[in-house]
Amino acid sequence: MDFPIFHIDFIGNRMLIAVDAILHVIINHALAVGALPVIALLELSGIRTKDPRWDRLAYRLLKVIFIITTTVGALTGVGIWFSASLINPAAIGSLIRVFFWGWFVEWIVFVAEVSLIMAYFLSWQSSGRTPEAKLKHLRLGIFLAIFSWITMAIIVAILGFMMDPGNWMSERTLISGVLNPMYFPQLAFRTTLAMVMGGMTMICLTYLFTRNDLPFRTTVLRAISSWSGIWMLALIIASVWYYQVIPQHMLANIPVAVTTQEYVSWNSSLKWLLTIGLSFVGWVLWSSIRHPGQVHGAKYLASVLLLFAMLGQFERVREFIRKPFIIGNYMYANGIRVEDYPLLQRDGILQHATYAGIREVTADNKVAAGREVFEQTCTRCHTVNGINSIRGQLKTMYGDKPWQPEVIAAYIENMHGARYFMPPFPGNKAELDALSVYLASQQKRATAFNGAQTNGIPIPDKISASTVYGTLPNLANPHGEQQ
Amino acid sequence: MTAPIPRDIPLPLPAPEGLLEILLIAVFLVHILFVHLMIGGSMFSLVCQIRGLKTPDYEKLAYRIMQTVTVNKSLAVVMGVAPLLIINTLYAPQFYASSALIGDMWMAVIPLVTLAFLLAYAHKFWWNHFLNIPELHIGIAALETVLFLVIPLIFMTNVNLMLFPEYWPKVTGFFSAMLLPNVLLRYLHFVSATVLFSSLFFVWWSGRKTFRVEVQFSELRVIDVRRFFYAFAFGATIFQILTGLMVFVSLPAQGMSWEFTVLLMLGGLVVLPAIWWMWQNLTRPGHLLDDNFKQILTCFACAAIVMGIARHDYRENALEDHKAAIAEKTINYQAAVKEASEEAQLAAIKAKETDIALPGATAFNQNCAACHHATLPTVGPALEEINAIYANDPAGIVAWTKSPGKKRPDSMKMPGFPQLSDAELMMISQYMLSH
């Protein structure tokens, strides 16, 4: 509506954010929050046992952590900002206006985290000279582990808030995000999952790095497995807690019954994955504590992958329950505010979209106008030909029968009733017809769909360049003339 | 050409505008300082490595320089987050628009920076693996440096484009935005600042007491290395003034003002004593490179701060009218939204009255209408067809809905509706049959 529409039709806008965000959260949980305590633990063991192998191993592991977190890890974090501001600027812009100070504090903690990991890693070699320096260095590691956990704790407050539709309308503060009933179960679940993930990832790398020193491998694996095993027990408790609190709370917020069914099915898929995953990882950890030398590396690797999958599925469920909104009850996933709907449905969305090239649907321009409507209302989630493509959706529904515009229009008009995750259509009747004609025209010969980064924006017309609306007076300038 | 006028996000700013502007100028200066040190470090490391082919001591120097890049590049990224956040807050309508218009290149910043960082690590951490294949090592360093130099050009293009909404309709893709007036000149000005600030940094860095021990030159004298950096700093300062004048002359008129001009002149004047001192230290016997070093640094720091303020001043001038128009449009749009919403509420009250006359209508529309159209077969069969099957048999519809199956080969299976009571289902069925 108020921003040029960036669109990538192949992988799709949603998938761009998803890939970046999942990569970021996996690196953050497995290599920062979960792995850094393990490194400090190994360093401590090195100090206690006076066996230099512990220290060497800890440094090697930290080097991997350092390289990945300060490149892919940090940049995918920034990438969430970049992709969100390209794909749904209205949503991220609104969230920033509300959570600015939350994110600002998060940034300060992030600066501390990055400074600490550099200090910890880059001073490792020189800190070995005296025992006092070594203890100081260990303290750096502990601080670092705490700071990376705090970064996560803050972001969970913001996430928790976005999931709680009621509060956005009334009180838009970070504190209410923390007091949100879902905050502590989610934080507990994420913390314990991160610890097990971090432990498991370090086990895998240790397995690789100690292949020439099997007795030492046994000792280290037992130590990290015991540490992870304790967190595993906590993770089981946290999962049960999460499972008892979240679904009820979410279900209470879901207005449409069909949504409930879909949610239950999503959530039970998470439940199954959690049950199977936790049993497997628990079993691997148990055997690794008892007979650390005899567990094959493939089992460790499988555990890590299972834990990644659990985290991924958890994030998908979390994203899923947000729909059809991107900000609960305030803004739909298409980037249009709920309160704007009556105006747009009355006048048409093309009348009010700053960067639309066509304003009125006529008998001659239906396909072109429909394309504009598609661009404004559907492209945040759907592509024409790529992932989550509209052609694919229509093909599932109508197969190879000729797609009829009237049938498509009748469906879209009431779609939000049955497909609860879809926002209602925000335009007027003429635009609905144009959209349906455009969609039907894509059955045989799909036209390439490019975003503003390729096509640019139309030359501003009267609507785009004006600051007043129709016959309404100019409220911003009561003494001035009307345009 | 006229500028498109979007509406702003109708939520208040999280802090007074002035405070956000001061924060923006301050954190941006810190960010850009580390960016300069990161890019300059990469460039100098490459240059030294190439010189190292003839004089092996330079290769040692190149390695030490890369160690500073590891730190500076991380600080550059982390210090960049805050200005990004504040720009997002203060200039949402302009910044999101310009980002979208160069969207693919803008998004490419993320993988490009990641790749540059990974190359920098490969360059540094595997230094000794490359001893016998210096061509490959220098190739990696060169690619890393080129990436580091390309990324600011993308940023420059975006922050320039956001200043001029009237250019937006002319832009189709990154390269057309890059060729808009001023971008390339500003970029040149930026690159010379990179050389200037990083070489000054390395003059200080190579003057530390521990440097001699760290670098372990076999022939090269530390003083020669320092003079090497110092000469670059001096040359870059002259170049910086020249490119600065070119940028000033070519700046689009939109953001010009006397205040801005005075600020620029002030920023330029502050540097003059530094140039004088540097020239003396380089050419006069009896002068040391460290003479007046603190004063020189202070001059450049002051100039950077004044330029940072001037830069912000130009942006505010350029966008003043656009921001005012956006504010006006946002207020008027909100009024239109309110009017339409009141109208819709009245219509909803009327619709409720008809709903009482037609029980089951609302429930039907909420639960069934998406798939069952009155006359057209959409996802499920049309009402006409259902009515023909279940004429006078609403209980049949209720029974089917309670345990639906799949009758038609080319339709989807209907979901169950356990949340609806028998009475509600009956009401809906009767409404369907009466319709």
C-alpha cells in the first residue's frame, strides 16, 4: 500500500525470510547460547586437571564457533532486518515504532556479546601464561555465555508479545511482553533446547577433533554428555510445561473453529517430533554417558539434525499461529491494517495504494488491473510460479478443468471463513473480479511476475502525488486550500 | 517530476525526533569509523602482501594488518545495527521505498558481507597453508578487498536514493539508481576517507611499543613502514578535499542550504592545520611522525563530526517537504479510514437486522460459504445441487456434516465441524434449504 512492492517470484518472499531466520536461530541456539557454556566448562576442566589437551580442544571448538557466529550467524541476524523491511515494511516498521527501545537494549547487549567473544577468542593463547590470567580469561567466557543468553531472553520477549494478539491493541510495551503468560515457558523451552543442541553440536565436533586420541575422546565425551544429559532432563520438563501452557493460551485466542483443528494438527506434529526426537537424543546421551567410546559419530550427527528439526518445527508452529495476522488483530499478513479494511473494501485498494499504476477496473483492463490487485494483496505470501505459487493452489483446487473467474471470485470472497489463515480480501467487488480474471488467465500462459526492484514504480498520478482524499477536507491544514 | 507521497506508519515515534537524530549521527559515525578501518585494513593488507613478494617483511606486516581486520569488521557490523534501526524508525516511508527499488542488490548485501568475512578468515587463519601458493592467497585477499569495496557502493546508492523521492519513478533496478547524480562522486569521497582513516590508524598502530616485537621484521625498519602509511594519509587528505569539493558542486539542489554550506566549510577548515603539521612531519628534517599527532587526530575527529552533522542536515533539508506532505496525507487518510469504518458499522447493524430475519445466515457465511456458492461449484458442490439432493431433509445435511466423506472424485474431502452444535447445524441446514 505505502511501499513499492519488492517481490521475488521463484523462492518467494516468505521463504527468503524463513531460510534466513531459521539459519540464524539454529546458529544462535546451537553455537552461541548452547555451546559457549560448554567451552567454558572445558576450559575449567583444563585448569583443574592441568591437562593441556582440554584447553587445546576448547580453543579449537571456540574457533569454529567464532568463525561461524561472527560471519553467517551475525549476518543472518542483520538479514532478518533486511528481508523483513523488503518484504513487509509496514509490519516491521510498526513493530519498530513500538519495540524500538527493546531492540535498542538488545543491540547494546549484542555489542557486549561480540566484544566478549572477540576478547575471549583472541586472548586465548596469550592468557595461558599465568594461572591468574587463565582464571580471568575463564571469567570472560562465563560472561560471554551469560550475555548470549540475555540476547535470546530479550528477543523472546518481543516474539512472545507478537504472539499475544490482545496486548498489541491495549499496551504496547516490552514489559507486557515479558509478563505475557507464554514468555517463561517459551524461554525455558528455548534455553534448555539450546543447551542440548549446543552440547550435542560440541560432541559432534569433539568426536571429529579427537579422532587421533581415543582415550581422551572418551573422557571428554562423557563430560559433555553428562552436562547435556542434565539439560536434557530440564528440556523434558520445559517441553511438558510449554505443552501445557501454550496450546490452551493459543486456542483461547483463535476465533475460528477450523483454525483450531489445523492448529491442533500442527501442534500434534510438533508433539510427535518432540517425543521421538527427545527419546532418541536422550537414548544417545544415555549411552554416551555410560559408554562414551562406543557410540558411533553418526548417532551424534543424527541427534544434532533431529534437534535442528525440532527447533525448525517449533518456529513453524509459532509462525503458523500468527496467521492470518502478522501483528495480532492489528495487521494482516498482507501488510494491511485491520482498521483500513472498510475504506479499502468500499473504495477499492487500487484507489489508495500509493504505488499502483491502475486506479479503476474497466472492461478492457481486467487482466492488468487484476495483476496490480494481486501485487498489492497476495504477493507477500504467494508467488505466481515459485514456492507457495498461486498457480499451484488453483491447480490443487480445480485441476485441469478450465479455471473460471466467477468460481475463483466466489471462493476468494469467502475464503477466510474456511481457510482461517487467509486474510479477508481487502479490495472491492470490481477488484475481486479483476483479480479472478487475472488468476484464471494464468492457467495456460503464466506471465512473469517481477517486483519493484526490476519494474520500478509508475509515474505518480494525482492520487499518488496528492495529500487529500476525495471530498474530505484537508484536516492537516485547516486554513489552506484544497488540491 | 513529482514525488510519490505515501502515508507514514500511523504510530507515534518511540522517542523525541531530536533525540533519535542525535543518536543516529553519533552511532553512524562510530559505525563508519570501523567500516573505514575494516576496508582500509583489507586494502593495505593486500598491498603489503603484493609488496611482500619482493620484500618478505611486508608479508609479515600484511598478516598483522589482517589481525586488526578481524576485530574491526565485527565492530563495523555490530555498530551498524543501531543506525539501521534508527533509519528504519525515522525515515520509514523513504528508506523502505528506496530499499525496495534496489531490493535484489540490497538483499545481496547479506551474502556478500558474509562471503567477504569468510574470505577474510580464510585469508588470515590459513596464512601458512598458502606459503607455497602466494597467487591463490593474493587472489583471496583481492576478492575479499573487492567485495569490501562493492558493499559500500550498495549502501551509498540506497541512502542517496532515499533522499530524492522525485527520482524514484525513474529508477528501474540497482544500476539506474547507482547512476543517479552524485552517487559515484560520494563513493569516491568515501573511499578516500577509508584510505585516510585507516592509514592514520596504522600510523598509530605501528607506533605502539609492542609493534616491533609483534611483527619481527628481519630487514625492514618500523620507521619506513610508518612513513609509508603516513604518506598515504597525507595523499588521501588532499584527495579527500578535492573529492569533497566535487561532491559539494554536484549535490542536487534539494538539500542545499546556507547552514549546510557553512558546516561543510567549517569541516574543511578544521583539517587545514592537520595538513600543515603532516606536511612538516613528512618533509622537514628534525620533525618526527608523532609530532602533533594528537592534535592531528583531533582535527580529523572534529571534521568527521561536523561532516556527520552536515550530512544529516542535507538529508533533513532534502526531505523536509516530502516529510511534511507525508504527515499531511497520513492525517487525512486516517480521517478517511475513520469515516469509512463508521459507515461500515452502520451497515453491519443493518445486516444484523436481516440476520434475525434469516437465522443461520451468519453461521453459514462464516463456516460454509467459502466452499459452497449459491449457484457455482467452487470447492464443494453449489447450494442448488445440495438442495436438489437434500430437498426437505435438513437432518440429512446435519448427519453428513457430522461425519463427512468424499463423494466426488475431483473435489476435496469436506472437513468436520465438531465445534458446531446440533442446533446450529440444523439452523444452517434449514437456511441452506430455504435459500
